Amino acid sequence: MPRPNLLLFMTDQQRGATVLPGSPVKALTPNLDRFRAAGVTFTSAFCPAPHCCPSRATFFSGLYPSEHGVWNNVDVGNTLSRGLNDGVRLWSEDLAGAGYRLDFSGKWHVSAEEGPAARGWQTTVPMPPRHPVPAGARRPAADPYEWEPYERGDRGHPSAVRGEAEILRAGYGTYTHYGTHDAPFGDRRVVDQAIAVLRSRPRSRQPWCQYVGVLGPHDPYFVPQRFLDLYDLESICLPANFADRMLDKPGLYRRTRGRFDQLSEREHRESIRHYLAFCSYEDALFGELLAALEQSGEAENTVVLYGSDHGDYLAEHGLWCKGLPCFQPAYHVPFIVRWPAGVAGPGRSVDAFVGLEDVAPTVLELAGITTERAFAGRSLLPFLRGAAPSDWRTAVFTQSNGNELYGIQRSIMNRDWKYVYNGFDNDELYDLRQDPGETVNRIADAALQPVLRDLARQLWQFAQQRRDTCINNYIMVGLAPYGPGIACAP
């Protein structure tokens, strides 16, 4: 069999449950539904961090943030890092070296120091970075652009009356959470450009890889009216844990919710409606891309991946968007693979824990490329072929240092328990079997100390393996109930 082509479609901030049948937040996605029926759906797929840049860097490198060096938004003035660590290699470079043609359109957000062209991509139409890097500069000082809207004087006092979907913020400006727009974020242009490349690519023996990165359904949720009309507001329900005031959780969680508490319950439901409509809009764009692939005659031996960089709280605990509140909706992502020539038993669902770190080793094995470098993830080809490795991972780990507002946070989740280490506040422990909505923090339950200690040991062992240095033992910061020393104890 010739080496397969690769077509990767990545949305931005799409919650995994929006593509899963039976989910209370399943979006209307007819193209994805047909796509799922012909492929393999990974129902327990997670990102390593609840932000675009670290997760996208993991997607392209197969490494965790502690290894690739991208911890937060590379384009903001107070970023901790603007690009990848020296020596980090992306799978796109391997494909280019192996003779693949690589075409890129849409969102990059891996580095502010270099674009896709520096990593093997040929046709590149990425979004321009907000912080262009001067020639020869490695770690440039922050551009003062972020002060400009405040200096113009248009973000002072909010209006006295709050309007529909508005959140008033004195000194920041009014934020509008949802609305309508015929072409949100320019995603129409991104997909049209990708289709044009697909149609113009000459048929040859040369395998190709094409990446398409749209920005929806990222907040604010502005969507074409025709997709909003697909949903009846009366059928939209608030999540079961919406009323959780998070009194037993870190104060930052409550402070974040406080912003969204300005919205009425009806507006929260409208927000869900707009978000789901945004997912339907992206589904329509994806369908057009699939149609163009079919027309090209190359669909049979093309591996198509539909995924996202991170999720969205979608009103759970009264929260929206994503951030340090370490709740599953911000980490759970869609992950669906179709390969007519190589998938065994199409239409299957796989519940094994997988993540964006698995993309790099999967892509390389698909392309027949071997490498000596180690990855945090593993190839998913056994699952595509209908086999489940007996030694597959039994836990999910996350790494975050915050985004714009910083704070050390690490977590481990298995089928039964979830432990969150918060360097900035109290830790969290959830019994996922009894409390899947993560409403009751059991961290202070003395009877659960053996469970907590075991989870902490695994968390620190993972940190040791991934060269994570969030282990300082200074008296003012070494605050975990069980420190990293238990990972090394006999």
C-alpha cells in the first residue's frame, strides 16, 4: 500500500461531547455523523493544557509543555515563552524530509518566533501573529500594543445599562458573549483556501499532508443566523452542575464565575445555543472540505483527522471558555479518524485514554518514518486496526502554568478519581464514579488520604518522566500535601 495522504482539520475550543451521540450537548453535525460512521471515534481524548498554544505545540511535537517549552499564549505581552525550546522537532519536518508535500492554512499559534514555513510546510496561509518578531531577535521584549485600547480611552466606564449577552467590566470594556456574524473569525476564507489547494494539487505519486485550522467555536460565539435557527432555545438545558457555587474550590474559580454571573439563566442557555450553532457551522465547512477530497479521487488512501486543541466549560459550574478551573469540559476534545484503506471495523468508538501527544507518533508510523527521539504519546495505529494494546495508559495528566493570569497547576485523572495540584490555592480531589460533574471537593476527607497519596505519587512520577520542574521545595512554595519526593521513594 502506498504511503497515505493526511488531512487534518482542527477546530478551536470545541468540547468533545459536542460530537458524541447521546450527549446532552451534542451539536447538529450531519457531516461529522457520516464521518464517524466511516471511521474511529476516540471518546476519551484529552489535551494537555486548556489553552491554544501549549496544546497545539503538543499536537505538532508529541511532547508535553514541560518538554516543548510553550506554556501559554505566545502572542501576549506577558507570555512566559514565545516559541519552542531549542532542539524540539515537529512531525511536519519529518514528513517534509520523507518527501511529503505539506500545505497549511489557518491558525498556527505554536510560536511567535517562526511560522509554519520554518517547519516544513510549503503553502502557508497562517494567521499573522500579533507580536511580529524583529529580525535576529530570539526573545523580544513585549510590544506595548496591549495598552493601546486603554490609551484611546474607549475602555473606561461601562454603560449604565447592560445589554443582551453583555458583561460589563469597568476599565476593561464591555464584553459581548454571543451574537450573529455571517463569517466568524474568517473561517470561511481559511476553508476556501484549503479547498483551492486541494483542488489544484496535481495528482502524482508524491504523498501529501494538509492542515486546516479554523478558529470556531471559540468565544465570543458569533455565528451565521441560519445555523442559530437550527436550535430551539426552549430545548436548551443548563448543565446539572450549573448551580455549583464552588465554595469548596479555589477562589479563582469563584472569581471567574463572578463575571459570567451577570448573565441571566436565559442568556446562559442562549450562549449554549450559539456555541452549538457554531459547532454546526464548522461542521458545514468540514463537509465542504470532505466533498472536495472525494472529488479529488484521493479519499480512499487519505487519513482524515478531526480534532480540537481544547474544550469549553459550556456553562458547567457557571463557567465559560477555558482557563485554570481544572474541569473536564476544558480538556475533553473531539478526536475522530477516518481512513478507508486502513481502518478496521469503521463506525467503532474507542474509550481508551488518548491525547494530542499521540498525534506525532501516529503520523510518523502512518508515513513509515522511524525516529530515535522519544515522545510523550504513542501511536494510535493499533486502535485503528482494531487492536487495543494491553499496556495502554490508565490515567490522563495535565500541565498548566496559567494563561495571562498565572498559577502552577497539574492534575491526574483515572476512571475513578481526579486529583488537582494547585500551587496557587487549595488542591482538589473528586470521586468521578459518584460525582462525574466534579461538584464535591474531597481533598480534606481523612479517609481518602491513601487515595490522594497514590495519585500524588503518580503525578510526581509523571513530572519526573516529562522533565517538569514544578518541584521547588522552598518553604513558601512547597505546599503540596505530598511532595515530589514520594515519586522517588522505594
